[in-house]
Amino acid sequence: MDRKMANRKLIRLSQLKSKLAAEKLEEIDWVTFGVIVKKVTPQSANNGRTFSIWRLNDLRDLNQCVSLFLFGEVHKEHWKTDQGTV
């Protein structure tokens, strides 16, 4: 993990909103971790393609969740991932 995190900044998921407002994250090599706390049943978009929505949390502040939308190959590969997975 130390090798993977070398020269990267850890941003907690619960801090992501404030960090996006305060810093230019596109200029920083950063990572975050989250737990799937809720999964919405896969849905169809207007174009007919199926997608998934996951609610992610870092378990530090349960009121601060991030919604992650999975489309295309990412949806096909990961839509069966279990709730509770990191």
C-alpha cells in the first residue's frame, strides 16, 4: 500500500466536496476509498443503456455520501458487486 500511495494525496470521501471547492484536484494525484453503503437496482437511461448507481461512504461521517454512476463496460463488469464492498 505504501508503494501504491507514494506521491499521492489521500482525500477522505467525506471531505471530497470541500476539497473540490478549495483545491484544483485535477492538478493533484489523489485517491479516495469508499464502502458501497447502498445500491440502486440497475436502471435504463433514455438511450436504452443500463446503468447502476452506488452510494459510497468512508464510514467517518455517515451523512456524507457520494453517488457513483456506472455506465458501459464498468457497469457490465461491476453491477453485481455486493453492498458493503470497499
